[in-house]
Amino acid sequence: MRQRPIDNFIVDFYCAALRLVIEVDGESHFTEQGKQYDAERTGIFEGYGLKVIRFTNVDVLQSFEGVCQELLGACDRHS
């Protein structure tokens, strides 16, 4: 997994085997404009058959184990 371009976007992490996009969102994503942009972007990715999982920076920094558990669940659902 690593950053990669998809369409005109660069995603934070992408796993081709799972067709999974993982985004880690900072404060700019919580404005109305940021939420709308993210929703449109997610729709585009889903149109390509990709699943999008979003975490906040706070999730990653304060609940890393929970983030890992959610990602493991996504892997289990794929197999």
C-alpha cells in the first residue's frame, strides 16, 4: 500500500488486491466544502468499483489499534 494517483486525485493509501482506498483526513476535510469534495471524490472512486475507508488524523494518532482492527475487518470481508 502506498500513495498513488487515481483519475485526477492522489489517494493516501491504495491496496490493489482489495480494491481499497484508505484516506486519512485532517481538519480541512471537516468544512462543508471539504465534506462535499470528499463525497464527490468517494463517488468517483466507487464508480471504479473501489471501496473507500476514511479515518481522521485523530483516529490514527489516538486509536491506531482501532484503525488497524477496522482495516483487518476489511481484509477479512474480502477473502
